[in-house]
Amino acid sequence: MIEELAKAEHLLEETNSLGYNNSKLTKVCSKLSKKITADILFLQRCQADAPTALADSTLCSVSSSNIPYLSGILQVVKQSDDVSEVIYYIRKYGIVVDVVCNGGRTWKKVIARNPQSLHLIWAGQGQYGSKDIVKKAERYLVCAKQRSEFSPPNIVYVFCNGVTHEMAETLESMGIEVIGERVDVSREVEERLTAVYADSDDSDDEASETICTVPGIGYSTLSAEPNCADLEASSLSKHETEDSTCSLIKDIQNLSRDQKIFMDITTMLVYVSDLCNGGCDKQFAESVLTKQAAEERQLPALDVILPHMTNKKLVTCQSALDDYWGIVNIMAGPREKARAKSLCDQMVVVPDCISSRFSSLVVSGQIRERSKVIFGAADMLHCMILTSNEGFIRAAAAQNIHIAAIVHQPRALSEEKTIC
């Protein structure tokens, strides 16, 4: 407790000094100082009220302190240009923008929590009431797009204590810039997720497979073909196993591999993105889009995926389509939305249906339930899958599940993010 109080008092001095020495930050630092002072008073009350013998009470008080978070905000303020506001509440959307800078063109969110704890929450294993920052990022994107006076601001997540590779990649795929050290998911977290999701009733009677590989593509040939009866063992609900659904799935299964292709969310976004449709020479404020634009100029992503889409039945599942539209509705510009609709008109959408071998996949850092459903549907339908999700493919291979996939580079939606 004494150490935490000392940190808080030093932070207050540092904040006041910054505001005194930089007139442009006087208002910002004054607001931040009030927040720090409130936390100091809180810690002082805890120190006075908690008996010294009750170490647990002391630890609880320290863990409730906002000092690490407020310290992170101060550091971001120092590193940012033209800071106009801190801890800016937008109540309509239930969000707090920690640092508004670059003339309002950039919103920064500071996260000072442990990256492993954040990953557990993201995977659905946090304590009750814990907030998934990836899910909440959608609110920032919606709000940013609505505030036309900022046209719209770029969203930046700053992780003071690091972020797992998987979470960072997911945020970047949504169009959010991520700052902070990238870390691996810890063994302890992996084991906890495995313990939660492992299926104790895994069977050993899955279809045997043979694997052959050609450059860029891994083929998986099943020796046993699932039939309509197999659907009963998949994730299809009763109303989805009616004759029409069964017939649709059987029709797709009976097509040869060169007559069909399964579209992952990442592939749909490539098809739609302005980056891949003449927009790679434009300038962007976000580093992730600048990087992808440079990659696009070197190797156009459509050159990789279009040959595998031409003259084939384009197939996807309901979960993939729902998530795809969730991203498009928030992030896409008018041209991208028009392409999104055009692509949907070309695709066949089937209910979610996971093959038996994918049902046995253990959820982990790289294997999330949503991806398991999407890749499992492609497997059930005997389709090659177009995707940029290499992490899932590698993680599945580690569990001896080999995926028939064509891998391409990811591209984010960009139309609304151009500077010029």
C-alpha cells in the first residue's frame, strides 16, 4: 500500500509539472491530476481503514487502484501530438476515449491490464462482469463513424503491459491500430482454456485421412464421406436438419473440389476492400493500412484469390456471413458496401454444420469457437477454403487436423480511412 501511494504521488507531481511547463497541456493535465488525486484519497482511506494484519484487504485495495491506467494515459499524452482531451466520455455509446489528439483525428484507448487476463476474457473465460475489449471495440468504430466532424477519427489501442498476438491481429483486422508489445499466450492460460473446452467424450472413430501437399495448398482427402445421417452428430439444430438443408449440403458435398470453394470472412473482406480495388496508392493515417497498401502494391491479394473463385460455386456458412456483415456495416464505405452486396448475391449460404473431426478440436489461443465453426463447415462440405487465418491452420495441424486451404494475405476495409 505504501509503495502504491508513493507511485500515485509521484505520478501527480509528474502530471502537474507537465501541465506547468507546457501551456497547451494545462487543461488536459489539470483534469488528469484531479483523477489521480481522487485515487490517492481512495488509497489513503484504504490504508487508514484496513487493519495492518489483513493483508488480503490491502491487496484488494491496491488492485482496485486506477494508478497504472492513469500512468498509462500520461505516457500516451507525452507521446502524442496536439492533445485536446483526456478521459472523454461518450455516454450514448458507453465508451471512454482516453486521449483525443491530432486535432481530434485520433482517439486512443489505454489498456493497462495483464495481457493474459485480457486474453481469457476474450476467450469467454473471464470473471463475471469482465469486459471483452475486442467486442467493445465495435462501439468505438460505430461511434467514430457517426462523428462526422472528426471524419472519422482513427482508433488506436495502446496496451501498456502487452497484448497477445491473436488479440492484436483481431483488432487490426477490424481496422484498429494496435500499439504495445506482442506476447504469446502463456502455458497457464492455454491449459486453462484446454481444460474448459476439452471434450471428455471424444471418439476415436473419425474418418481416416491421407495428406498430400502442393505449393501453397494443403489437400485433405477423407476416406469416409459424411451422409445425411452424419448431420445428426454435427452442430446442426433440429430445424436445420430438415430435408431442404440436408439436400443442399449433399448437393455441395457431391460437387468435385474444382467446382466449389469455401469463402472465409477474411477472403470476403479482401474481395470487398478498396485496397484491393485500386486504392492501394492512397495514403492512410493508420499504420496497419499503410503496411497493407505497400504489400498490395507488391502482391495484389485479388490475384491470389480470384483464380480460385472463377467458375466455381462460392460457398460460406451463416456464422461467417453474419460476422462479415457485422464488419461491413461498421467499417465499409459506399463502394465497399456495394461490392459486399454483389459478393453475397453470388454465394450459397448454408447453416452452420461442423464435421466430426473439427468438433473434436480443442479451443485454445489460436483456435476460437467462431473459426472452429467456419473451418468445420468447409470440412463438412468437402470444400477447399480460401482464408488468411494461418494461425488457425497451424494450431489445427498441431492437433493432427490438417486443413485443405489456400492462404492469402489479409486486407482491411479502407475506403473510410483514406487521407487523400
